[in-house]
Amino acid sequence: MTAKLIGIHQNLDLVEISDMKTPEFQKINPFKRIPVLDDNGFLLSESRAINSYLCNEYAKDDSLYPRNSQRRAIVDQMLDFDLGTLNHPIMDYWYQCILKNNPHDEVRYQKMFNPLKKFNEVLDRYDFAAGMTFTIADVSLLASISSVDALGIGLAKYPHILRWFNQSREIIPDYNQINHTGILQIKELVGQWKGSFGLEFS
């Protein structure tokens, strides 16, 4: 999404989950994770690091990742909030319950809601995650909130997140092509998992 925002042409290689365990992929990324950036032989993993690098290296201006140290610190703060506070319980629930096809875990499920409440409070004060302009913090958080939406957790109870979510998707060029198709596939997987356990979220 960041590459689209700054106008970089990319050659995308889709990687199956099973392929990440192969020796060939581990030579590219020993952490066995996607995404991975190959910029003329420079290899970089972790989406937040990739977004920062792309802005530093190729962005025409600093609107997505400000050069001003204080403004950049706020963006970094929200990137850390996403990774350590918001996204972590989402991925924990996703991995332990859905990918492992285990029953619903109420304790893990409930851990998702306090970070959502905190993020909603941030967006009550600001238009976007790190202030009044769209940054790579919003790109990162958009992916996390898309996962919440894919789980079928209603965002209506978080009106500021819902407003931001709809607005942010309009900002990303070709958002449906980049992210939405994958989210629909995730929703299908979640639907199958819910059906096998007779679950319904709201």
C-alpha cells in the first residue's frame, strides 16, 4: 500500500504459507515470514520497516513519514502501538484459534477490545492515527483493522475507527486490488471456522 501511495512500480510475487518453510525462501528471509522486499538485492522484511525504508528512499516528500523529529516520533509511536498493543492480540487469536482450527478462546478474544477502545479514543482527537494527516502509521493500522473486520467483529461500536477505516481505504490507490481481495479470502476462512464451531460475533 505504501508503494502505491508514493508511486513505486513493484513486481509482486505471491507466496503460499507452505512456501515460507522451504530452504529457498529461508535464504531470502530466515525468519520465514512475509512480506519481504528485494530492492535490487537489498533484502528487508517486516512490513513496518519496509514502509519506513520506502518513504526514506523514494518518497517525493515527507508527508507519509515526516522528517521533523517530533512528528516522526508520533508516527513511530503509533507504529509501535499497532505492533505491540493492537495487532498482537489479533494475531494471537487468529493463530491459536483459526489457523490451528481450535475452538473459540474467550480470554484471547477479549484481549482485542481494550486496544480497539484506545485507538478509537485517539481518533476522537485526530483525523488520523498520528495527527491530522495520513501517514504510514495509518497504512499499518489499516491492515490490522482489516483483520478485525475480517473476523466479523462489528466496528459500529467504535465510530471513530469506522470513520477513519472508510476514509483511509479511499486514500490508498487501488485498495481493493491490493488488500481487499486477500481480506475476502480471510473472511471465507473465518466463515468456515465459525461454521465448524457454530460461532457468531458482533
